[in-house]
Amino acid sequence: MASPILEQELTLEDVLELSGEELREELSGMEIDSKGMSKVEMQKALVKILLPVVPVAPVVTQPVSPRTALSPQQQMELEVMKLKMESEEREKRLRIVQRNVRSYVNVSYGKRNRNAKREPLRNKRELRR
């Protein structure tokens, strides 16, 4: 007597829910010897039958330069944005250098840095000793 599962098409979910004996029945109905196979191996065999691996043709892509994909107007806007960003980066670096130079000059000439510890300034006589 055929099992009720054989009468209808098996789904992946069915394969995962079948007991070991039901899996053996299904495989024997497909003329596959399940002797010595574990439940997981029987499930794998049924899944391979249900979902055969279909070879897929490799996808061939052509490299596209981002600049060739842009219109002349877009290319010009891109260049303007790049120049603007470079200019902002240079200004930022300049501000950092200027701040470092100011703090170096202040320390070198004995001016107190707001963040530095408050120590009394020495007079010229103490420095000569």
C-alpha cells in the first residue's frame, strides 16, 4: 500500500518532518537503497531529488569606468565637488598647523597656556643661574 505522502508531491518541509521509516519508504519507492543510511543522509538524498542542482551560466560583466557613465555636466559637478572637498581639507590642516604654531610660540615665550598647569613664571635672574 502506498503511503499518503507518495500520492502527493513531497515538499522540502515534508522531508524534514518525515520519520526515519517514512523516509525509507519514500526512498525505496524511488528505487534508492537506504540500507545503512542515517535519517539525515536519507533527508539529504530526498532533498537532492526534490531540488536538483541546476548549473548556472557564469555572469560576465564589463568593467565600466564611473566617468564614462556620467554626462559631461555630471563630470563637471563631480570635479567641482572634489576640488571643494580638497580645499576644505587643506583649510582644516592649515587651522591645525596655525593652532599648533600659536601654542608653540606661547610656550616658547613664557606665555601661559590656558590648559597647562599654573606655574609661576621665573624672572630673568633665576633663568641665568
